[in-house]
Amino acid sequence: MDILVINCGSSSLKYQLINTETEEVLASGLCDRIGINDGKFHYKPKNGEKIVKNADLKDHEVAVKMVLETLVNKEFGIISSLNEIKAIGHRIVHGGEHFTHSAIINDEVIRHIQECSDLAPLHNPAHLLGINACKHLMPNTPMVAVFDTAFHQTMPPKAYIYGLPYEYYEKYKIRRYGFHGTSHSYVSKRTAEFLGIPLENSKIITCHLGNGSSICAIENGKSVDTSMGLTPLEGLVMGTRSGDIDPAIIDYIAQKENLSTAEITNILNKKSGVLGISGLSSDFRDLLAADEEGNLKARFAREVFAYHVAKYIGSYTAALKGVDAISFCAGVGENAKFIRGKIVSQLEFLGITLDEKANLETIGKEGIISTKDSKVKVCVIPTNEELVIARDTKELVSKMI
């Protein structure tokens, strides 16, 4: 079964066409700067040359149409007819409390995604644009919504309730929801498989480290706590996000700088994190290059990031009452050996010793970076969120046939 996986942002659309029998990526790409000048269309077919071209991407429907036309293009397309696409899987950031699993998209599901737009104003409206575009262009093709928040719906109330008046939860559903659920789900399952331990009797901490970062405590295959909260702003210091701060800072800066709450929120989301600390970049590759040239703020930003990751791992070890394995994934987790080394060096109290050679050699691939005598295994497990979406889509659509 060929399934098209779509991940829509406010001005972008990432896509993959996946054969779910072989789990092979047949084609992938990106539509960038949708609704903005100088749009770009990226396309990479299996065993073919990557194509990048300028495109007038006035809206998401134009972007989806370009993707579909390219997939069936006689010269460099990968399928002969759109009928070969049996279903479309959409990544949805926020499903609130309503969705504990992926769902076939219908009018009710669309309504609930709309209702969660207040909780994810940058994401859910964009996802709906993608859904509506596909609905218009391929009206007879079933679609599935796969929610970032669904995996974390197994968290107990003591983990997701904030220390606020309870009425705010009852009235507005203000609580910790967590994100990167598809990534944490995939990596925890793959970690157990890779290490040969039973998922149903395991304690695993997964570290999704990239421009957006989160950590998850997973017991017996279920999320019991995670670092992101009501929104993706809470938790770790990230690329541009502040992560955890004293809430009083918001009012303090607002008064000192004569800024509105909305302006402070924008600073916390887009101008903070390692970008704010370094004053240089949110890209960890830029920080590495600057660090190697002697930029002390770049090094400091990386050390702050690593420290906060290690601190969360420590707290989640307590939440799980022990840990069998710790896994790194996503752009930083899979590639940044210096940062991984800094994190692991703070975990010696767990009986972990870093295998320096393995850490240096394990870049973008699966591997164990702790020594053989370490009491806890530390792994690198590249994430595959698109595959999770494709698998969930296949499972639900197969039940309709």
C-alpha cells in the first residue's frame, strides 16, 4: 500500500510517499515559502536526482497539487497514477484530550482539530489547510490524522496537572499535553527491539533533541511524563525557545522593556534558547563551528543545553524509579557527539560510562554509546516520524476495506 505522508506548517509542506509493505520511501520533498514570495519546490525520487525549482506556491492547495503532479510525472515521477496512493496520513500537532490514538479524518475529527487551534495556533490551522487541500484534490482517498499529543495521553494526572487553580483545567483544559509523540513512540519501541528487552517490561527515557527538543519517560511502552507542556514552549532550552522559566520573568521584562505579553511570548518562542544565549544562531551546527573557532558564548549555549537535558534525564529516572535505557534521536541527538558526551558525563551516578570511540563513530545511525559494563544502556536511535504516520494510516485504512 502506497501512502502519502503530509506535514503542513504555516508556510511549508513536507511530504513522503511510503510503500508500507516494504516501508521504503519512494519519494520525498518539501514545498517551502507557501504564500510568500520566492517559493521553492524540492523533490527526491527513490534512486533519482534531487530536483529543486522556484515555484509560485500561493497556497497549500497549489503545493499539494504540485506534489501530486510531480509524483505521476512521466519523466521523473514514481507512480503511474494517483490511484496508487491508497491513503494520506497527516501529522497533527495538537489533539487535546479528545484523541488518544490516530483517527480516520471526517467532519467530527476536523471540528476537534479546529477546537484545538487555540492550543496550537501556529500548527493546527496549517494542518487543516493541508487536509482541506487533499480533500478537494483527492476526495475519494481516505485520510488519517496522527496526533503528536496522542502518545502522551497515558500520562497520569499527577504528571500533567499544573499547580494552578483546578478550575482552569476544568474550564480551559490547561494541562501538560506533550509533543513529539510519534517520535518518542517510535524510538522507545525501536530501542527495546534493538536492545532485545521486552517493551512491556521496560523503563526507557527518549531524548528528541533538535531545534525543538523534548524528553519522555516511558514505562512499559507508555508515556508517563514528558518535558513539553500545554504548548511546545515548556521544558528544555531549545533552538529559539526558552524552555522552563520563572513565570514572573514575563511581567518583569514587560515592565522594564515596555512590552506586551504577546511580544514577550514571541521573544520566548523565537528569540530565546541557544539563539538568545549565544547571540549567534539557533542552528547547533553553527554553534559547533563557532565553538571550534573559540566563541565562548557558542560553547556556553551548548553546555547550557546539555546540562538541562541531563537534569531532565535525572528527574525522569526518579519518575520511573529506575531506567533500563536512554536513547538520543533527532538532528542534535543523532549527530552532535560533543553534546551527547556532555550529557552522558553527568550521568555517571547511574553507573553509565561513555564509550568515547562509539560516540565519535555513531553519527546518524543506530548504536550503543555507553560501555559494555554500564548499568544503563545509552543508545542513538534515529527517529522516523513519517514511518509511524504511514503505519498508523495503513492500520486504520485497512479496517475500512
